[in-house]
Amino acid sequence: MEFSRFFRTLLTCPFIMGLCPAIALAAAPTPQKIFAVSQTQPGGVAEIPGAPSDSLIFYDVTDIGNGASSGVFNNDPLFSVWMGFEIFEGERNELPEGLPAGNREEFSAFTFNPANGTIYAAAFDSGAPSALDGVGDTQGDFDLYRIDYQSILKDFTDNARPKGTIYAPKTLNITTANEQFLSDISSPLFDGLVDGLANDIPHPSLVNTVHLPGAFQKIGEVGRSQSSTSFFDYQIDFLNPETLLLMDANFGTTDPATQDFNIRTLSRASTSQGAATIPPDLFPNTPTDQQGGFNSVNNTESWNSKIAGFLNLDAAGITTPRGWTLVKNNGTLGIWAADSDGGGDDFAFYELDLSGPNPTATKKELFTSPTGGPYANQISLAEDPTSDTTTNDGEIDHLFVDKNGNLVIVESGFFDTTMGSTTPPLGNGGETAQEPRVFTVGIADYNSPDSDGSGFNEVVPTGPAGTGFNDSSPWAVTASIPVTGAIDNDDDVTNSTRVAYDKSTGYLYIVDQDTGFTEDIYVFDPATGTIVYSELNPFDIGIFNRGTLKVFTRGDIDGSGEVTYADIQALADGIADPTLGGTVSASVGAEWYDLTGDASLTAADVTELVENILGTKLGDFDLDGDVDGNDFLVYQRGPQFDAGDLADWQLNYGFSNMAPLASGTAVPEPAAVSMILLGLAGMSIRGRNR
């Protein structure tokens, strides 16, 4: 036997200490994974059990890909968060029945802090900018909300709430006249005081409503484009607790360069009211870009919006956005965006610079061969770029970035133009359509040094030196998503316009919207070309926008898309330096990484991550659910570990998340364990040097 194999055997099964019989096989930690989707109830449609109107609905999807074959959704969410009424108006029938009614608030898009799950949601507010409604809320903007996911999760768990519980704002705005009327008719919705604030109003479905103070806050009102577009799929991304990124609508059609769909930063001016910068362009003057924010008395903080750039993907007119995804890769911050032309959809990468007072979004060159340039700053998708990248006849429905920084493109099934398919309905140009596919283009460098003398760095795809986006080698294309047989309940091509992406696994959660407000869901793994989970009619919800489906796992401190030991180390670094290397203030760093809800970073946050989210102990470096000799091997080979990590391993050696040590089993002192294993490590090194 090779010595290294002998050494590994000793470490894995420390029989010399009599411990093998004491430790059961452990289970790899599986932190809770959440699928969050907003429900927008169409007007006139009655409440649907399991899908409360105007709410964010949370499903536990931890078991998808881990053995689940059915029943994950079953129209039975963990819990929901109701937006509440923008203006609570009182009794639905003006009788003391306890049936609330009001001006509804709806999600336009939402995003989340991957570290602790805090949700940020934007809600489109119609009306003329700066005009106030009856409760002092500014109109013609975006209402910005923050939802404390982990405090809701804690309440749900600690109090053993039933599945389907609806969390609601503690207070809602109401005019004093309407509140007085509630008093006059002795409505059970009257809280006893006419003050313009209604407390503890139940969701209109009247199902298990819990009012958790502080868990749902309106934090700001930010300026938006005054678009002539009647409907638009807004999208929003989290950068840090005081900076968000929004894809906003166009605000004109006459000059695409200055009126196209725009990239905005949403930034917090203050954690207090009254500090937002009122937009200088108000109706009826020049209601174009509406940058800045408003200072409603109903806001808890002050936020502004500012345009960083425009998409300008269509030289002939206004862009038709068909995909958007955030990139944070080795110091480069940017977005991919796509334009729909009904064939040959274009995509481009915009590098973001938020370092100064005026943010910028600059379309970068995309390296193409042969070398020498100049290189294009946007590229048309081909129907099959693995064989020919120049046909310019592909269609895009969604863009995502995987955990390695590669661009993932979800094809439009309905508009696909591949000949020879037999699946109806007709696609673009009258040709028959096929089920959508998934394209991946490998990205080697988002900031490669300028090679064509243009003065700008370039995005370079994977492959040998000189490989460009116009070469086939960086591209991979799956077969059509296999929606057929028992998992298919209609003759239509799968609708791929509503998709969530799980960066940790690469799975795509495709919600196929059928007629009659019913949906099917297919979880597709592009790596294997298989559907790992499907469910017909899993929920009955109205999904309004593309930006209202997310998959996330609390505890992803470094934002990589998965929870690993690197997150434990990143959290420990944050405790040592809450400014995160001087990139944010200490208070923002604490807000960003806080896992216990106490607005500070302490050892308790590490305990929450390791023991409650991951279900293991410090020293479990390979995150397999126990602390054993294998972890010592990982420690040996990992330059990221230090003496403190070794001390953690010593302290928790012998832990298993499946079973305690057997009664009467002798447990060696940590120091003894360390000395024995370090001695073996030295023998291993000497053996290798011979």
C-alpha cells in the first residue's frame, strides 16, 4: 500500500483511538433552499387557496435534485408575505364584516441579499410624479420595500406556524375619513383610534395572517422613467444593502440613444426620512428620466435613483429587452442584456463603474477572431453556434450567469425557427417551433487587456489564445428540454418566459404558464440535459414580470451562489473587519452579513451559519456533516486555512450530524488527536520526499 493511502486510511478511520464504532455515517449539510415567486391576482379573480393575492410566496425546494420526485409545491407554500394595500379603504361591502378592501400594491420585481435572504422589492406606482395621494404617498415613482426574510423565517419556525401562514405589514395607511367610517359602523377592522393608520389588517383571504412589526418596511420612493410602454418586465439586482441595480423602461421613441431602456442604480441616501433628492424634471415640464427620489412621510429611509447608461441594442429603434443578468466576477461588476428581434437576438455586456458620484454603464468589446479588431460590442445569437455562429437567427428568453461566470442563455421555444420540428404552434416566420434549449458560452476573462488599440479592455471567451465569440468552441447547446409524455399536459411549446435560476446547481426552474391562470414547473439541468423534477399544476398564481421568481439559500456570504466553507471564512473576515476591506461602512457591513437579526457581526453569526444553516460544526472543512480525519487532510492541503481553523478541528473532532458518540466511548483530548495526526502528517511528508 502507498504510504499516502495508508495515511488516508488512518485518518478516515482512527481505529487506534477506538473511535470507529462510535461515529455513525454523516450526511452532507443541505441548507434550506427557497423558491420565491410573486403572485399578482388579476382583477375580478377570486382568492385562490395557497396563492394569496399580491404576495411573495416561499416554497422549500431543498429536496429538488436530492431525491424528490413529486409534491414539492402542491400549492402548499411554507409561508407568504403580503404587500398590503397601498391605501387601505375599509370594508369591502361597507358593512361590519371584517372583509378588507383597498388600493392594491403589486411587485414589479424583487431581489435578495444572498447572505441573509433580505428581500428588496420595487412596486410600480402610477400617476403624475410628485403628486400626493390621499395618504401622503408620492405617485409616479417606484415604491421600494424591504422584507426581513430571516426574522419571518425565525417566527415561522420558533412558533411552529402552520404552512400557508401569511405575513402582513403591521400598519396600513388609511384616510381619516375612511377610518372614522369604520368606527361609525363598529367594524372589526377598526383598531380603536382614528389616526390614519390601520393596525393588524388581515389578508383579504382571511387565512392565518401574522403581523410581525418591522419585518416589512417601505424604505423609499425612487424616480423612474415616465414610459409610454404600457407593460414592461422590470428587473432588479442586489449589490449591497445600500445599492441596488434596476433595469428601467424607455421614456420615448424619437431618440433611442437618450430615451432607450436604461440601467439605474438605486442608492440609499440616508437610513432616515427626508434626505432623498427630489427629481428636477417634474410634470408637466420634461418628465423624462425622473432621477432622484421622494420624501413621503410613509418612508422609513431615503433612496435615490440615477441613470448609469442605456441599453441601445437596436440601431433601428428602441431596444426590446429579453434578458438581463448581473455579473460580479474577479473585481468586474456588470450586466449582460439581450434584445429581441424575433430572430438573431443581440446580447451585450455592460461594465459598471459606481466609484464616483455619477455611475456609468459602458458596453464592452466582445473579443472575436481573427485578432486585430476592432471588436463588436454586441453579438447576434445563432440558432446553433456550436456549428455556425454567423447565422444570426437565434432567439433569447432569459440570461443568467453560472457560478463560474459563464453566460447561460435560455432560448425562446415559441419563437424558435428550427426547421423540421413537429411541435406546434408556428414559430417565427411561419416555421414550426420546438421546445426551448439552453446555450452556454464560456467566459475566460471579463476584463482582458486591450488587444486592438481601442483603449478599452475586452470580454474574452474560453478556449485557446485567439478564440472569439464568433468561434464555435466556447459554445455548448443542450438538446430541446424534454417536456413530453406524462409530464406534458398540453400541445403547446413550453413557455420559457418565466424562469428562475439556481446558481448552486445550475438548475433552471421553468414555469410554463397555461391558460386559466394555471402553471406547470420543470426543473431542467443543462449539464445533463435532463429534467430533474417536474410538477403539473404546482400552484395557481399570476406571475406578472420576469423579475419575480428567485431561488436562494441563506448563508451565501460571498455571493458565489452556493454555501461552502469559504462563506464561513468570509463571515469570520467580516466580523474582524465589518467594513469588508473598506468597501462599505461598518454598519452596512453588519447589515449585509448579519444572520441573527441584531444588526451586528459577532461569533453568534458564525454559529448561526455553521450549526443552524449548515447543520455541522467548525472544523468540518469538507462539509460532509462530520469532523474527522478527512477534514484534517483538507486543512493540510488548503492554503486558506490557519491555526484558528486547526483549533476548531481539534475542538470538534468526532462530531457527526447523524448520531452522538456511543455511551462510554473514550474521546481523546483534542491535543492528543492533533499530535498524532500531525505526526502522521510529518511521516507522510518524509515518505513523499524519499
